[in-house]
Amino acid sequence: MADGTRANDGAPAKQERTGSPRSPRLPRDERRAQLLNAALEVFVSNGFHGAAMDEIAETAHVSKPVLYQHFPSKRELYMALLDSHLATLTDLMLSALNSTTDNKERVKAVMRAYYRFIADDDQAHRLVFESDLINDPDVSSRLETFNKTFADAVAHVIAEDTKLPPLEAQLLGRGLAGMAQVSARYWLETDGNLDLDVASDLIYRLAWRGISRFPKES
């Protein structure tokens, strides 16, 4: 028998194995981050309903049992992603608001932070605000918590500066938050044809010229 044949006799499984190479053993936190990154890619490409755990496992280069060890269901995986990105965005917004005591600079910082978030990771933004699961009660509840936290923080600043009643300040806070979200989503569709700093500055100036007039008109 030839040497090449004898070599094949010893390891037929390795010769016939197909598919993506499995990733090496990782610490739990690193593995979880890897799985979340893979899931984000699949969810954004296919939507929640079109995504399959098989594809997520393949994208992460792990077996399905490994994926299920960390996330027992596709829904739990999606919710973990949503919670993670909403927490990041909330921290960015609150940090921007607390970065200065100059309200004009606060508005500018908030707009810049929001635009920077979607510029740095547009997949995260699409998962949070454009998902086909957005009407799910658990998902909408999380989005409302984020929107309320953001708007309440803005409203607190507005109320202090304008002396408007809390409910009116809340409405303006919601309006400012919505302005950031809607304009940034449109900016994302321009595919880089409009500079980020130019875009966020335009919206900041629009917002500030409106808010800054309230004390003068009261």
C-alpha cells in the first residue's frame, strides 16, 4: 500500500470535514461578544424574522450548541443586542448633556454624539430603530425607556433655562430627541455625501435657535 494511502487511512474525518473553521476556545465574555457581533450582522442583513440561529452560528464560526449555551433562543439574543446598544446610546447622550454647563454647547454636543453613534456603527442604529421587531411589546418598551430617559434629561435642562412648566419642557425634550433621530437616519441614507460635522451642526443650529428664543418670548 502506498504511503499516501496509509496517511489517509489514519485521518479520514479531517480529510472530509467541510464548512467554516471553528473558532478557538475563548473566555465567556469574549465568546459572548463574538456571538453578539455575528448576530448583529445577521439581524441587520435579514431582519429578526429572516435570521436563523444556524446562520448566526456559522457567521461566528461556532457550533449551534455553543451558541445555545450562551443564548437559549433567537429572541434572547436579539434582546441582549438591543439592551447593549441602547445602553451605549443612553450613556453617550447623557455624557454629552453633562459635558458642559453651557446649554448652547450642550445641544451641539448631543447632536454630535448622536450622529457619531450611527457613523461609528450604523448596523447598531439599524438594529435599534429599523428592526422588523420594533412593534413587539418588549422591544417598544425598551425603546420608550430610552426615549424617555433622553427626553427627560433634555427637558430638565430646558426647564431650568426657560422656566417653562415641566410638561411643556417635556414636549420640547421629545421634539429635540426626535429631531436628532429622524435627521440622523436621513443623514445615514446620504452614504457619506454630506459631512458628519456639517450635518450635525446644521441640526444643532436649528434646534438651538428654536430653544434659545423661549426665555425672550415668555
